[in-house]
Amino acid sequence: MRYAVRVEVRLRDGIADPEGATIERSLPALGFDGVSEVRVGKSIRFVLDADSEESALGEVDDLCRRFLTNPVIEDATISIEAAEVLQ
């Protein structure tokens, strides 16, 4: 079965986010007042072949721990759903 996977990676609470801070400081000059607590992350999307949703989740979790994230400073949220089959 093919699964559409989305991994949302973000810095852990308490880890400095200089990119988010720069965006937050710039927004008032652009007319966007009232925006606060800006944090920047990344979204990784791919299709994975696996026998079941449970095995797909296990493989993606391992992929996150070993390659897609820095587990010391980042957390990840994994979303998996059956991928549409294109003909």
C-alpha cells in the first residue's frame, strides 16, 4: 500500500528561533501588528510504500529520529494517510 506522509518539524520549546524572531520584528513595519510568538519550522512530504499504516508509521518515526530531525532540539508531528493511486 502507498501512504502519503507529512512530517511537520519544529524547534522544541525553549530553543531559540532566530528566523522566527527576525520575522516577528519585521511584521510591524509591513503593517502586520498584533502578531507574536512566531516560530519557523519545516514541512516534509513524501509517498511511502509499506505493508500497513502501522509499519509505515514505524518507518517514518525511525526516519525522523535518524535523518529528518535533530532530536536534541526538534520535535516532529507525523501525518499518514492512504495515497491516491494515479493511473
